Amino acid sequence: MTLLLVPERSFCPLMMDPHDELPPPPPLPPNVVPIKAEDAAKESPPNKPTKPTRLPIARPGLGKKGQPIQLLANHFKVSVKSSDDFFHHYHVNLKYEDDQPVEGKGIGRKVIDKLQHTYRSELANKDFAYDGEKSLFTVGSLPQVTNEFTVILEDIGTGKSAANGSPSSPGGGDRKRVRRPYQTKTYKVELCFAAKIPMAAIAMAIRGQESENTLEALRVLDIILRQHSAKQGCLLVRQSSFHNNPASFVDLGGGVMGCRGFHSSFRGTQSGLSLNVDVSTTMIVKPGPVIDFLLANQKVDHPDRIDWPKAKRALKNLRIKAAPGNSEFKVVGLSDRKCNEQTFPWRQRNGNNGDTNIVEITVSDYFLRHKGIELRYSGNFPCIHAGRSKRPTYFPVELCTLVPLQRYTKALSTLQRSSLVEKSRQKPQERMSTLNDALKRSNYDSDPMLMACGISIAPKFTQIEGRVLQAPKLRVGNGEDMLPRNGRWNLANKKFLRTCSVTRWSVVNFSARCDVRGLVRDLKRLGAAKGIEIEEPYTVIEEIPSMRRARVSDRVDKMIAEIKSKLPGLPKFLLCLLPERKNCEVYGPWKRKCLADFGIVTQCLAPTRVNDNYLNNVLLKINAKLGGLNTLLQIEVSRTIPIVSEKPTIILGMDVSHGQPGQSDRPSIAAVVSSREWPLVSRYRATVHTQSPKLEMMSSLFKPDGTADNGLIRESLIDFYTTSEQRKPDNVIIFRDGVSESQFTQVINIELEQIIEACKFLDEKWEPKFTVIVAQKNHHTRFFQTGSPENVPPGTVVDKQVCHPKNFDFYMCAHAGMIGTSRPTHYHVLHDEIGFTADALQEFVHSLSYVYQRSTTAISIVAPISYAHLAAAQVGTFMKFEDMSDVSSSQGGHTSVGSVPVPELPRLHENVRSTMFFC
């Protein structure tokens, strides 16, 4: 198809004259029947009346309860000079000489830097804020409306390959190219005007007057921060930057390192604009010889033991430097044959008359004859392939090194993850010192774009006032009340409030080394002290030694067969002993068999370090799973929780968990946990579904199918009704985890709407009131005590100075931070028809950190959300998603339009569906 170019007018997709005529549509391909507009209209659903868009609510006031405490926050005050100027947004269009678009990442910044340097006067000496991709911002406009430039870059990455004569396909050793001192590449750059953003929008953001302009203005400031770090050669990961400083690296094993860097972003707060600076950690590939990385990655001690197909996967897309020219390349794969067998066509000179002919030469011979390098050990290994598929470029492994600061994006092992957490912890004082140093080294005040915006940053932490809420009293057995101290309570010599009895049960042992009889004896003794009556187990079933190396499914099936043959009927409870504490392969299939197929409550434990304290924690879980209650809030028992105890109120905890990095095709798992037995707020049950990978919005809350609703909410509402004396909830309090601020309106307009529809589906006249609260842990605000090296005390709440200038939000540290620096939970109240005051809601949220039945400590986030995490994680182990392409079942899956069907989770057996199986 030929395009006609109009002279002296540049086309930009973001700029169209409204009076321009649109071009005619392209001709239809053969065998395609067009759809008429009226036919399409018939197929679309009838127009529903549009509902008003819900927006996050304004703060109803500040909380007053609690003991005042002086704190410091890692927010640095920013002063902004008022300006009538505008940010001008330009769309960046990068092309090669032949008008092909530039798609490779990383080249954009080099091209724009050279553009700015070469055309300084034509650009009126303007400074840029460039995001590295398609957007560029200036303060004030560029002189021309149409900005087209030609930029020539020298010595780009693989450009050196021919000059160094690296083994390449025909032409790789061309005489003319070898004579050139360097390779150059020409780029065409178009800067197309897209929009104007008033700089006054920054002041609007500070006042909480959010609009498209304010969000864009703050985005420009964040882009300036990223650009500032990019010019220092940092690795950028969203708003975090990582320097190539070995002092910031920690070895995690397997060729992977943790790299400490810094997050920085501008935030509008009650006290004005602030710069939030925090420590950040990412994973990088260990730089150095490729062979060293492969040995560490595969945990082998000799190159002969390397699994090369696995190595190919590990190396793909990593960047290397290849000797002797020290040029940088991206790894495409490995050669099909060994280095001393892999050939390529080499153009060589015949005598001095300038004639050349092409000969086939092996990679190892090439390096020996033409580079004088005799390969020491990699002649028998595949070569690194760093060219194109049609024009490969090969290098022996021993001549390649991995360049620094390359992100490692695959899933970490359990050991690597725990090592990363342990080695990146910092006590509060150490963290403060690190952040002070980072701000000084960043030297933001010298950045020309920040100076052009009239921005200067204060060098000190922001002083704020917090409050410490009193811990709620707890009711335990025998009618006793306890007051937790420092976020903890001790149940020694105390009985559980409501106890279960452990009857018709057995022990199964999957080859764990353990004195099973002694363990059962200790469990019975400690259970009796807590008020739990534990009968003698019917039997102990040991795994047959020959089954240890069998397939996991066979091991589980064999154990179930043993249970059926040795017991008079199915047990009510099974204690399962596993050989490993973390990631035991038996765990998921075993849980699935017990919970989905047979409806048996099961408790797994790995008896490596068993003592009384360990078994007391196990008893907390067993009691909760079998229907008991370890403790309750005293205000729960006396029915004096404001609002919640006055009218039937259901509490929902909602979370979506995604696959780990490197598992992008694994379905996401949505879990809804709901309270039951009102007026209690300590008893919960869970429903879990799968949905499309990486989809954060819940897609299965309401799923009408004729006269049925197969969504997650219906079961919760019916269960509340049947366990709360046939009363429908008048109030619905929703705690939602894991969504970013950009998704808040979706939560209250899409997810909340689905929940309302589910209620209406049950009873058209039923109109409960809703409160929606988002809980965020993935943020970068930290608090520090003034004049104390300790973490902030449990119960610390902050709703001043560093919170949103207008919306209803607060930070809470309900837990006692014993290691590292405490991370508060950031609660955003998006919607509140129930009408909580700031104090009532903050105290209620605080108390929900004390109802977690698995521990004797306050936890850092409300229990319903923590339970939703647990339910999603446990049910997620039921299936190995990587080999489930054809699986389907009776419940819990979702398919988005045009996507691959998502495998569904098995439905839990009715015997355990309403238990706290996830505890």
C-alpha cells in the first residue's frame, strides 16, 4: 500500500485537524462480509441507564483518640514557585533511516541525549524530561510546531562487531567495514506536540483538587526523577533506581544478587508537596564470566555438568560483553553445535589484489587463526548466539562476561527469598542514615529540569504527630480477660475460649523422621492444658519406603488407599507429617485430596524442631479449623463495637494473588473471606476462584447464569444469613487488598457494583449500606520515633501531614516490629454509606488486627485480608498450573474476552467449605 506524503507537514497520530477529512477505509479482504451498523446495534445489549460514577470520599475529620507521639516520616518537603507556565508534552517517534520504527528498549535515551546536544540552539536551549519511550516534556514550547531531526550515534552496542571481525555471516569480515574506525547509525526523530499541562496543576494536587492535569503534572515530576537517575547510569525499575555499586549487592546464591537502591516519588500531602524517598531492593544477575553464572545458577561444580538447554533459557535476552573487542551484545540463544564443530561462512582475502572468497570455518578455528586465542575449555560447549536468526554471531562461552545491573525476573527459590529478606533488613536508625545519604548523593537541587520547574527539596525528614491506640482486651477461656502488651499476649496457663474435640483422627507420615508416638503424647498433653480433648489416634500410617521416589500423585493416592483400608470410615481429622518445611511437593496434592475430594480437615507439620511452643502454635490452628475459637475481643463478647455490634454487619476480605515473577501465564487466584455468626467478627470462611493471569480486578464476584448466581459473593451472603439467626446484613464492610491508587475508581464502580448486583439477585428490595476500604502494604512511607532507635509502638496511627490532602486515608502500624523497620498499612476509605467517624473506623481496623486465630500477636493488616491471602495461597497449591492446559472442573474459573480459558479450581467438599481450613 503506497502512502502519499504531503510536503512540509508532519503527520503525528496525536495531532489531527478536526476539519481534515478521514481517508477512505482500506478495501475488504476476500471472503469477509461486512457487518451493518444496524445489525451490530441489535446484537449489543440494551442500554442500561448510566449510573453516576462513584469517587473516593473526602475525609470526615481527623482522629483524636490515643496517646500522642512525635514521629519522623521519610517524606521531604518540597517548595514550588508559582508559575503560569505550561509543561508541553511531545510524542516521540523514533525511526531508522529506512523509516522502520525503532523497537529496541534503551536506545531512546541515547538518541534524545545526542539530539539535545546536537540541536541545542534549534531547541532554544530547552531542557527535556524524557520517559525513555514515547513521551517528552519541556517547560514552555519548542520553537517549531513540526520538529524533525536526524541524529547520528557512534559505537552503538553490536555496531562494533564487524570492526572487530567477530565471527559472523557473509559480510561480517568485509574489508571496507573493517577499515572504518567505528560503526555509525542514523536515526530520524519526530517530536509531535500532544498536549499542554499547566504547571499550576502541581499546586492543585497539593490542595487535593485532583484532575487529569494534576496527575499528569506529578507524573512529569516523577519522570524528571527517573531521568536524573538514568543520566547517572542507574538501572531503573519504575520509580526506583539502582547504582552499580558492589557495596549495595548481596549474594543470594544461584547466580542471583540482591541490589539495594532507592525509591523516590513526589506526593501531594496535607502539608504540601513532598518527596517520598525509601530504600528499595531488586534482584540482578551476578555480573562476571558467563561460565561462573551458569555454574552457580545450576549448582554444579564443573562446566562438563552444565545442562545446556537449561542454560539457554537462563541466558536468553541477557547482555554480555565479548572479548577481545569488549563489545556489548544481547544473547539470542546458543548454537546448535559445539564451538569446535559450529561453522559459519567467512569472507577472506586472496593475496594483495583485493579479491575475496567465502570459506566455512569453525568458531574455535576462527578465534585461533584470526585472534590468536586458543580456547581453554569451551571448545566442546555450545557458543553464545548473539546475532540475528538469519545472520548469527557466535562467541565461545569462556570469552563472554555478563554486564552489570541486569534484572533477574524469574521466580526466586524459597532459600533465595528468605536470604533476600534477611540481608536487606535495616533497623530504623540504619535506614534513616541510608536515606539521608541517598538524598545528599542524588543532588536533585542541581537538576536543570527541577530548577526550571522552580522546585527545591528540604534536606530533613518531615516531623509529624501520630497517636498510639490502646490495645483491645481479649476474652479467653473460663471467662478471663487479657490485655495485650506491646502487641502480644501469652496463653500459657490459659484455656482457649471455645474448644473443639479431636476425635476419629489419624496420623499420616510422608517419610518424615520423627518420634510419632512422642509427638502425639505431647500434643495430647498440651491440648488438655488448653481445654482441647484429643482422643488417641485411630492409627499411625507410615509411608512405604519404596514410595518415596514415586510420583507425588501416586504417593498421595497410596496414602489415601491405606487410610481407607485401615480405618472403619473416613476420619474427621488427619495430622500429616511432611519431610520438608517449605515447598514440600506433597503439600498441594495432599491438601486437594483431603479438602476437595473427601472433606477431611488436615493439619500439616514438618517435625524438624518440635518443642512445646511449636506445638502450642499448631494447636491454635487445629482448634480454629475444627470450629473452635482461641480468643475473642472483649467488645465482641459484650456486643459494644460501635456500629458493627448494633446492626447485622458482614465483613469481607478480598484479595487477588498472582504467580511469582517468571510465571506470567499462571492464572491469578481471587479469594473472598467473609465473617459469620454475627455479632462475632472473629469467625470467617473463604471462597476461591481462578481468573485470567495478572488480572487485578475481581471478575467473579457476581456471575449470573439464568436463575443462578455462581459468583463469590452469593455463598458468603447465604452463609452469613444461615449462621446469624436468619438475618441479612444491614451493613457490608469490604476490605480490599492489593490495588493501586489508579484502580480505586474501578474498585468502587466495578467491584462494588458487582457486590450490589449479587445482593439484589438474592432480594430485589434488600438495600444494605456499604463501606469500602483498600489496604496497601506495597508503599514507601515509613515512620521513625524521634529520640528512640526502636520501631514505632504497636497501635500507631497517622492521619495528618503525610496523608492525602482531601481523601479519607490513614496509616496504621498495629503490630510490634521486631526486625527491620516496621511497614505501616495504608488504609484508604473509598466509600462509606455506613457513616463511620475517623476514630470509630481507626479503632475498628486496629481491633481487627487482634482477631487472627493463628497467632498470639497483633498482625500488621486486618485479619480478613490476611485470611484471604492464606486461602488463595493454599487453594493455589491444589494444582500445578504449568501443565493444566486442558483441565476443567465444576467451579471457579474465568475467561476474559479473547483469552485462553483459565483452568478452574476444584470445589471444596461441603464438609469443609465453611470451616477455617486456611488457618
